[in-house]
Amino acid sequence: MSTIDWQPRWENLLGTVSDDTVAKMIGIAPATVQTHRRKLGISAYPVKGNTTTKDRADWDFWDQYLGTCSDATLARVLQRSHVTVYLRRKRLGIPAFDPWRDLNWNNVQLGKESDPVIARQLGCPVSLVKQKREEQGIPSKNIPTAWETLPLGVLSDCAIARATGRAQCTVTLARQRLGIRSPKLTPFRMKIPS
């Protein structure tokens, strides 16, 4: 588990907005933010209806967060429209938030493994792997899936999709083409009091 680099810009937000909002901006769990805020002795963000001057567009303060989280997230914090935040970021020439910006591509063997396998290893979308591979002019290694060897009909299509790096609809189509029924899942039955 990696430790969080509590940069001053994140700590300045504590108590001025909800812990959930700070957590979304950093990409961590709200409980982690709450624990850190309490450790610093900062009281929680006030209940809805009570706003501070920093909650509205005090751009001198909020400009530092442009591009560090999605425009939509910052717009919710500021109680402004998504377009307002987008235009401000564009006017200052700040690039949009990219959650995959810091991925380490050094040890990735593009073209030696299939794109879905690499995407699963990196925890990013397949389209990003494909884009990176095409930028470097590396041909695709499309490894066909041996559907007959997979536990189709035993595990859910969703579980097999996660394990193979394929889309769930692809697994479902393969199962149907092989004439295998979907696994019978026991439905949850609620007991009705008499």
C-alpha cells in the first residue's frame, strides 16, 4: 500500500469541502481523508446550506486545482457549471485531468501480449493500451481466446470477462455460440413477515 503525498493544495481543502469531494479529487477513499483531517485537528465541512467564501468561485484559491481532477468534480465543489470550470481551465492553458498520465510504460511489452492482458496488468482501459501501441508503430498481438477451456456456464460471464480481459458481451456471445447455458444463480428471496 502506497502512502499519500499530502501536498499543501490537498491539505488546504480539508474542512472547506466535504471529505468525499477531496477523496474524489485525489482518487482515494473518503475514510482516508477523514482520518488525515482529524489527525490535523481540522473540523469537518459544515452541513449543506452553510457555505464558505472558498466554496464559490474564489479563483485565486481554486486555480491550483484545475487539471488535478475532472472539471465536473471541481464544478460540483464550486457549485458552478461544468462549462464554467472548463472555460477557466482552457483560458489558463491548463491541460485536462488525465488519470492515466503517470502510468509507467517502461517495462510494458506492447505487442508481445494482447492489449486486454496489458490493460488488466496496468489497470487502465484497453483503448489506452491500443493508442500507446499504435503511437509507437507496434503491431497488435491478437491472441485468440480458447473459449472451450474456460468455465463457461459454471462462472458468470462477468467473472470470466474480468479474468480474461474481454468485454462481458464478448463472453456471453462466445458462450451462446457454443450452446452453453448461463450459470444458474440462486435468486435472493426476501421473507415477507406474516
